[in-house]
Amino acid sequence: MAYRGHREVDVALRDGSTVHVRPVRATDAPAVRAFFERLSPESTGLRFFSGFPNLDSAVSWATEVDDQRRYSLVATAGDGRVLAHAGWEREPDRPERGEVALAIADAMQGRGLGTILLGQLAEAADRAGIGVLGAEVLPHNHNMIKVFRDSGFPVKTHAIPGVLLVEVPTSLTPEGLERFERREQTAAAAAMRVFLAPRSVAVVGASRRRGTVGAELFHNLLAGGFNGPVYPVNPNAPMVQSVVAYPSIAEVPGPVDLAVVAVPAAAVVGTAEECAAAGVRALVVLSAGFAETGPEGAQRQAQLLRVCRDAGMRLIGPNCLGIVNTNPKVRLDATFGPAMPLAGRVGFLSQSGALGLAVIDYATKLGLGLSSFVSVGNKADISSNDLLDYWEQDPDTSVALLYLESFGNPRRFSRIARRVGRRKPVVAVKSGRSAAGARASSSHTGALLAASDVTVDALFQQAGVIRTDTLHELFDVAVLLANQPRPRGRRVGIVTNAGGPGVLCADACQAAGLQVAELSAELRAKLAEGLPAAASVANPVDMLAAAPAAHYRRTVELVVASGEVDAAIVIFIPPLLTEPAEVARAVRAAVEAAGPAVPVLTVFMSGAGGPAELRAGDSRIPGYAFPEDAARALGRAAEYGSWRERPEGQVPDLPDARRDEATALLAAALTEGPASTWLAPGEVAKLLGCYGLPIAEWRLAESPEEAGAAAVELGGPVALKAISPLLLHKTEAHAVQLGLSGSRQVRTAAAKMAKAVADKGYPVDRFLVQRMVGDGVELLVGVVHDALFGPVVACGAGGTAVELLKDVAVRLTPLTDRVAAEMVRSLATFPLLDGYRGAPKGDVAALEDLLLRVSALVEAHPEIAELDCNPVKVLLDRVVVVDARIRVEAANLPLPLAGRRR
């Protein structure tokens, strides 16, 4: 689809600051001229090949655009000054090529802006049908050549007299897209470092009255020992908590990296403007009264964000608790909570400020130390995506915890989380599992996806994010992953001094997808040597109630060091004689002797909880109140470990796909029809054919007589289907008949069908006659285009009972070959494809290929709002789409490369 224009966006630069990028306007001519005039003599010469360019001609080229022959972008500051210009012009004699030119203000060079502009120019050129962009560059213009080299596009250079001709294709490779992602990561990490490791902090709204937000915030910064100056800003007090106060941020004597704002909502925008004028780099707004309160608050929040973006100043909040960094070189507690959390290796993000207070308190009680804590509040600017980018590079963080209520850019979250998860576990609670907000849908696929938050499940599953159902479980998993190695498999050994808890643990392990390992005869013999004759040396190993600490020491070491388990759960119920502390010391000694390769979890079933001895020394052995808690946490960790070990898979290239033909078909359908419309059967078949999706041979008939003739032409038994613009589900309206033969039978059936369907309120326009497909397994393959998540693919049991069976696998595009294979094999009906009870096996490879082609189709064409292939018949040697429906609508313009929503 050819998009006209370009979305106005903000982009983050290498240092974490932001600038505004938009298409040029004719009214920009004076600002562009002023920009060219401000360029240094060196930059002017490199851009125009002359120290005295014809500015009238240059400004005309830069601002007189039509998006097809010539296209331009400008980067602007908050005051409207142009900071950069970039544009291309189609070559008149070679319309598939364009000539590109860029100019960056001297003060903005070296910050990554030129590379971002080149990427966005290439996107626009690609949409306009230009395949190659070229630029003539002076040989000593090393910065410009570096812009091309850094872009991620494969660069070709040719030497011609006096200049270098540099060329790049306009279509980014996966490697190029990854490089842009890395640039965004660098920018996000730089922005977060200003928040979490500032050189100085100002508290706007600092108060002398303890118990208020401004007073507790300022007190925490001082009491926490922040390693830098802290400036209280209060126009009504000369001193705040024994520190000299300043009436405004402008009067603070030193530079301020971070300002934390705790003033009434009505004063926040003005305060932000003062901070911007004073050169503050980052703002944390604790104040409430913004988008969470309604339209007036949302407008206030938009004004606040605009002030920050115009100044290149980053924002956390508003309506948040604050931020914490426990690194001893920083010791930043910019919250109004009662206590600073323990130092540790877990990063925590909370979208809820009130919940953040409880989280810090609970983590402290568990002895779980945090590296950093960020309450993002309304997420006007900084979000979980930025924090994940930062935590990936942060040496102090080994586990990332997220409490999320919403997503701003879930597709980007998926890419970032997948990358981070390959190095560090990401654990999340996402509220909103209920179907209360489910959307109405008219397709089988939509009905399946509307039942719950399966889309979020799919996102987390593909990205390797460990999703927990509760905050309690979130911390159970965090304590395990922060203190023990991840399990390399699913085999579990259980050691207990009571049979009942051991059995409960075994049941819970199996429910969590773990395997209670069958111990070898050799290991059982070794275990029996040190235990009473009545003890059970099977798994669970029941040492009996009177088991002393020495039995725990020996048994746990043997099980953990055996190589026969991937994890161990040790259960202790206090008897009369054995002290929990002794058992805890024995378990620690056993783990240290066996080595660190296998994670060990403990369950001390007493009101006092796990002994402190479990937390002694440099490492911790996690303790749980009940066996089920330990099993669930271990199951989550094992699934993550399995995800880490799996290859990432590849998104296949489909050289036979006819993308341009499909684009033209969709453009014609949207031009001739309403903004949202179901494609006609012929259009559906042609569109599927563009991507090599096999559909049963068909003919369209305008009347019963033509239907009879079509049956003769197709030969053999056929299916007859009525077509009506109002008819969505044919079976319920008796608009399908199968196994018809010959002209007379089809003609008679069509006439009766037209009357019966019309009597139900569906006037029949035409008939679809299809050659019958042989027996096979019926599946559904469908897509719903989610406004936030993009295309969501479903594959499951098909036919008329699809909503009843609800046997479906759901994933987000783009699908890799590994994901397609996992989808098919996760179905409860997969055995039917794999030779169930001696039946012939279906062509699973062809089904996986069909899924990948559907993914490519909907990824390339966002106009496809819903797609239903139901049923898809899986035969011995192929798959065939028997029936298909596609709804299309005008697509939203995508965000440009590196763009952030304004």
C-alpha cells in the first residue's frame, strides 16, 4: 500500500535526548534558509560542494515536495529551529533510483541524527517505488560516509572524478533492522543513566513538613546517602531540612541532571518549562492529576510531554512513586516510600505507584535485593521498553521484573524482551486477564481471540517472558532466578522427611510441566546406605520424620550431584528433635559440596518460614512456605530455560510471493468499496494466490444454471456455496451443500438454496462452486489485526465446531519456522496429523509452510483486518484451503524507523 506522507514523530538520539522529525512543509522555507545560513563554512562546503551556494535554489529543492518526485524531512527544536534537513529526488531518467542529500547542524553532528534521517528517507522511498538511493559525496566528507556505513544498509561506493558515489538499497535487511534496534537501545540506556545515575538532583516542591510527599522525598535522598548534591526548590522557605533552599530551579547554583517534581498538577507544566530553560536533562513527576483523571488531565499530560520533547528532556511519570538505584556509587532514593530497598541484582518496574510501595516492602521482607526500581506511572515517555534496554546493559541487574497494566508499543516490547531474555530472565505480571474488554468480532478467528488476553500470552511466550498469575508468584520466581542457576531440563528430585508433602510436591511438579525423575538403581542403593530401612529411596526420597540434619546433608548432596536431576526441591516439616537451622546449614553444605550446576529450592513448612541460615554467605537458597509454591516457581524457570536452549528460528524469504500484485488488488478493493469491506471470493482467491496459498479449485456462478455448468467444467463431486454480502457463517444459514454431482443436481440445489437462504434474510448474489477435496484433517488458520499488537495468527481445530472446541495456538507475526512448528505441535488435535491409531500422517510440513505464508501476507499488507481460512484440509501430500474470507480496511501509517509516538 502506498502511504502518503510521513507520521510526525520524536526520535531519541545517541545521548538519550530527543528531537522532533516531520515532513517538510512549504511554510518551512524561511526556517530552512536560516538553517542553511547557520551551517559552518566547512559543513556548507561539504553539503553544497561550494562555500557560496545558491540558497534560493537550495531552499526551493528542500521545501517544494510532492512525496513522489521529491521528499524531504526536517528535524526541529522546541522553538521551531531547523536542526537538520534530509531529502531525496527521483532521477527523471531512472525512476527506480533517487538522489539523496543531508545536512546536520554542526552542534547536532555525531549524535546519530543523520543515520535516523537516512533510514526514514529510505522507508519513504521504498513506499514510493524507489529501490536505490545514491549520493555524491566529497572524498574527505568522512562524516557523511559514516552515516551511510552506520545505517545498516549494504553500501556500495564508486569513485568518479572528484567525488564518491555512495548507494544504498531502500529495503532494510534483518541485520540492518537489528542495527537500528541497537541504536534505539543505546539511546534508551543513555536516557535511563541520566535518571538512575545523575550527578545532581533537584527536588521541586521540597517541603519542611514531614509526612508530605515533598518532605519525605527530600528526606529519602539525604538519608539514602545520594552521592551528589541535592537541591531543594521551594519559593516559600529559605531552608528545607537544614539545607539551603532555592526559590526556583533557575536559581540553583550548579547544573541539574535530574529534577523530581512534587507540586500540584496545575503547576507541573510551568515547572517543566522552568526546568527545560535551566538545562535539566531528566524529569520525574510524582504529581497526580493527569491522564488517569480524564480528558482535562490527559490534555495537561500532553502539554507536559510536549514541553519535555521540545527541550529534549526525558520524563518518567507523571503520577508515579519515583525511582531508586541501590548501587553504592549512586545510592539514589528518589521516592516518598518509608525505606530504601535492599541492594541486590533484581530490577523492578511498576506501572502502579501505590503497588510500588508494597512491592519494595515485600521484597525487603523476602530478603530480595533490588538493583533499581522505577515507577513509570502514566508512561507518558519512559516505558518498560526503555527499562529493558537499560537493564540488558546494566552489570548490576541479572533479573528484570515487570508489573504491567498496558502496552504502548507491544511489537517493540516483543523484540526487546526476546533479545534481553536471551541474556537475562524477564518476569512479568500483566493485569487484565478477564474478557470484560473483549472486542466484538464477526470471524471465527476473532471469536477465539476475544475470549481472553491470549494475545498477551502469545507475546510473552514468543519473547521468552515468564508470565506469572500473581505478584506472590512473581516474587517466588524472582527469588529462584536471582539466587540459583536456571534449570537445564525438567527432571526434578524431591527430598523430604514426610510422605504427604512429598506426594503433593510430586503432583504439583507434574502440573507445572516438570518430570519427577526415576532414580537409577545405583543412586537408590547409595541413598539406602545412609537411611533407615523404612525410608523410601524412590523419588520423592522420604527419609522419615525423624531424619536428622546429617541425613539431609548426605541425601541432598547425592541427589544434586547425581546428574540424574536438573533441579531439587528439599522439604522439611519440623519434628520434635531436629532444629530447622541445623537442616538449613546441612542443605547449604550439601549444595556447596555438590556444585552450583543444579538449582535447589527448599520448603520449610512452619509458621517461622525459612531459617536465616538459607540466606547466609554470598548465595541464597530460596525457601517457600508450601511445596506447590516451589513447584510452580521451578516450572516457570524450567520453561524459561527450555526457551533459552531452543534455536531462535528464521523468518523465511518467499521469493515466489507477488507482493506488488497483492498491493494493487488491495488498493483497488479499498478505492472502490467502503473503508472496511469483505473481499469477494474471486478477490480472496487471487490474493491468497499471490502468496502461494493453495485454495480448492473454484468457479463463480451468477445463477443456478451457471452453477450447473461450472460443476460440469470442474468434473467430479463439487461443493455448492451461496454468496451474500450479509452472510458471514454459511452453515447456520444452510448455504452449503457438499458432494453434488452433475449439472442437474447442482442446478436444482442452487435454486432451492437461493430461496432457503433468502427466507432467512440473506439475499443471494452468486454461487461458488468448488471441486470437493478428499478426506483430511480440518483445521482453522486465521488472523486478526490488533490495533496495538499487529497481526495475530491463530491455528487450531477447524470446521463448524471451532468456537466450541477452542483447541487453538496463537502467535504474533512475523512467524519463524520454529514458531510455526511449535504452533502445530501444541494442538490437542496434533495426533490426528501424526498418524493417530494407525491413520495415515498428514502433510505437517505443508501446513507449517501455509502458516508462514499467511504470516508473510498479513505482515506485508496491514490492510488485512481479518482473515479466516476455515477449513484448511491437511491431506497426505498437501494442504488445501477449502473456504476463506478476508476483511480489509484502510491501514494506519506505521511509525518510521526509530520514531516514538508524540
